Amino acid sequence: MSLYDDQLSQVKLRKGFIAALDQSGGSTPKALKLYGVEESAYSSEAEMFDLVHAMRARIIKSPVFTSERILGVILFEMTMDRQIDGMGSAEFLWQKKGIVPFLKVDNGLAEEVDGAQMMKPIPQLAARISSALSHGVFGTKMRSVIKLANPKGIDAVVAQQFAFGKEILAGGLMPIIEPEVDIKSPEKERCEELLRSAILSELDKLSAEQQVMLKLTLPSQINFYKPLVDHPRVLRVVALSGGYSREDANAMLAENDGVIASFSRALTEGLSAQQSDAQFDAVLDNAIEGIYQASI
């Protein structure tokens, strides 16, 4: 089997969830602060990224962070380009841990138009695909945000996601399509209705050989995304925690059949730079177990 087929079968068949360790420039100070590292601890962006890499490496190297419960990890490009114990981060994940690496490929969000934020252009996409392949990465992730139930804005977000998704598929990687619905939206349920139908219409245009993954906000209505979970063009549906506490996100996730977690902040909640390795591993183990149980 090729590396891709090997990773594909793991993502498709195994039990577990996807850890999102892909906070980028804008969200890194917040992630570090939650980890107990104040902004006074670094004086440049380079130092900030060194500190966040140390945090991610500590999580990945933890003895409780294993493929028994974790299927994949989404990495920020700078993490993929760095090393853990002398190996590239993506290579370390797959070769040492048996965990499938994904790469965040977007450049962040554009200004809000029609109640939604599309992605900024990604002129580096071809180069990122090529770099990801050279590191043994399986798939990609890219995020847009929907704030209001405006069909025009939602259709634009989904069309852009699938256009990039097809480019990623053609490049030999599995795209995770992430049109996040803001949990604070006053029209969250209506957004979800419009989003589901826009996604179904794009899925139906894919060829029999094409599959994508979907990363969606936990829906207001239980099993609302079941038609997407069951769609032959969808490899997996994963959920983001989206600002819900881990407890709430796990409770909602457990009610949605066939959807697994891809949590970021909810995974690292409670971890601190000041903890001993034993304390750190215990808190991480507890977080992983709760998210794993909700995912299965």
C-alpha cells in the first residue's frame, strides 16, 4: 500500500479523533496565554513561535498522545517545517506515533461580506501542497466563517472551499473543508440549513473517485449533518469546538452519530507550562479520553 492509502484507511476505519494544533499568528498569543505563557515572556514573533512549538512538541511527545485514541493532527505550516527530536514534525507524528498529519493551508479570513468571511487568496497553495507531500502529510485544512443566514454569503464560502478542495485533491492530498458557523450567530440554525444544502449540492458535483472531509460547527439540531456523514463523497465529518467549553462540546458531539472531534482549544484546556510532566500528562490524558469517548 502507498503511504496515502495507508493513512486513508486509518482515517476512514479507525476509532478516534483529530487533534487541531494549528493556531497561526493571530491566535498564537491567546493559545500561549491559556498555556500560562504571558506576552512578556517573548519579545519577538520568532520567540513566540519557538514557545508555541515547544508547547505543541510537548503535547505530541506525551506518552498519552497515541494513535489508540488520536487518528490525526492538524499542523500549522511553521510546525510542519520544524523538528521534534531531530525529525520533521509531520514525519515524527506518522513514523513514531502512527498518527496521520494534516496541514492548515489557508491565509486567514477576508473581511465580512454578505454575513460571511471567505478565505483570503492562497497564492502559495501549489507550493504548500508540494511541501506537504514531501513531509508525508495526508491532507489539508482551510477555514471560512459564516455569521448570518445570507444564502449569497454561504454559497460563496462553500463554492470557494470546494474550488480549493478540488485543487488540493488534484495535487494528491485530502482536503478538510471547514465552513464554520459562528456559535454566537443569532441565526445559527438557519445558517446550518443553508450550509447543509450548499454542501450537498457541491458534493453531488464531485466525481465517483473524489472524496473530501468536512469540519463543521456542532449543530443546534442533533444528527442534522447525518446526510453528510452518510454521503459517499465524504470520508469523515469532524466537528470543531467553536468556543464551547470541552464539557459542552463533548456532550453535543456524543449526540451526533458518526461525527468525530477535531478540537483545538477544547483539547488543550487546562494544560500549563508550569505543570510537571506527570501533571501535564494527567490533564492531557483526561482531555483526550473525554474527547475520544464523545467521538466514538
